[in-house]
Amino acid sequence: MNNDFGFLPNLSDEDKLFIRNIEEWVDLASEKFKRKFTHFLTEKQCDIATAVMNSMGYKAYGLCGGWDNAKRRVLGIWNEYDVPDVDEFPIASYTFKYPKAYKLSHRDFLGAFVSLNIKRECVGDILVNDGIAVAFFEKSVGANIDSELFKIGRVGVDVTKGCEIISQMDVSDKFTEISGTVASLRLDCVLSLALNCSRSKVVPLIAAKKVCVNNFERLCGDYIMHEKDVFSVKGFGKFVLSQISGKSRKDRIFITVSKYI
């Protein structure tokens, strides 16, 4: 792996292999005009891909998830003289309609897709509202969704190709807010407020590699957090440090943490 990527923190062996693959795909695209489209990447993998491409100075690539604010996206790499159209990304979308009386979740839909032997990496975002949902797939596995899937759990669904309905859906993230003061913007202090527990209980979570900031593991409690940083704790959920508001008379820092729901 190129040593220039040492600026990416705490990379796993899987991350390092992914970076090596990106380097190989870039070589094939730039030298042999071979396009590459990946499976759907996680948010972390998207961040890694962007950082690696920027570091390499390679601009002939794109990330697409089928809609504007996609979190899970396909990485495309090509030669600068062979730029594909967006619709050439191998992504298929489907809309699922069902009675609003039934409450279906992201997990319900994903479980139904997995039951069709569709791998998680072949499924993009799943957007669920009352009575309607939209999901994205790799074309190779999603081609027959409308002829193979008739129920989500025990609920009958009407399946159609396309995702135009998104413009009428509420696809914004939902949060609950947690406000308070912290002694500093250290990671362990912010986690203590977010999880409503003492710093002594937070430290083992960090040491156990259960804490990520902006999709990367952080192994030290003294890491300094910044406004808009997104962090997650396995078993506790995902949060964003949404606001830093100044200091109290006792020199403590007012912050607001928003928890994804």
C-alpha cells in the first residue's frame, strides 16, 4: 500500500486491501481504459475512496447511490477520456407500496431482500415512509425484484421500477437532542454526555474499538471533537456533535449532541 495514505486513521486490514484495490483499478482505468464499478460501499469506504483519490490527484471517478443524498454508493473509476453517464452506473431502483396501517422498517425490507439471497453489498439505501419505500440494488441482482418479491414479512407489497416517488417522501434524518456542558471537547467527555454515563465507563468502549468518529475508529479518549463531527458507538447508536455554544461561568463548554433515531 502507498505510504502516503498514513493520514487515514486506524485502518483495518480490510481497509488496506480496499485501498490497494483502488490503486489497481486506477492503473487499469488510466492505462488500459478499463472501467470499474464496485458494489455499494459503506459510508466509511466512500470516505476512504474520496481521500485516496484526492491524495493520488486522480479525478476520473465518481460515487453514485441512485439519488442525491445517498449514503451507500457505488464507486466508478474510468479513464478521463471515457467518462460514463450517470445512468451507466449499474444501479436499479424499486418502489414498494403497502397499506399505511402496517408499520414496516428498514430492517424488515433488508431481511426480505436477504431472503432472496441478495448480499448486503448489493443493496444500497432503503428509504421507508408510511405505506411506501424505495430501495436501490445492483442491476445484476435487482433485475427481477418486481417479479420475485410480493411480501415484506407478512405484508403484501406492490413493486414497481423507479424511484420518482422520492420527491414526495420525507427522507430527512430524524434526531433527538441532548444538551449539556463538558469539561473539554475530548472524545471521552463528549461520549460521557451523549451516553449519560461517567467517563470511566466510556474509556473501555473506546479501548474495545467500539467508537468511530466520521466513520474511522478512534482509540484515544483525548481526541478533540469538532462541531458537525459524526460519531457512533456500537450498541448505543449514532450521533452528531451538532453545536458548540460557548462557555459557562465555570469554564465548561455548552454543547448539543443529536442522536439519530
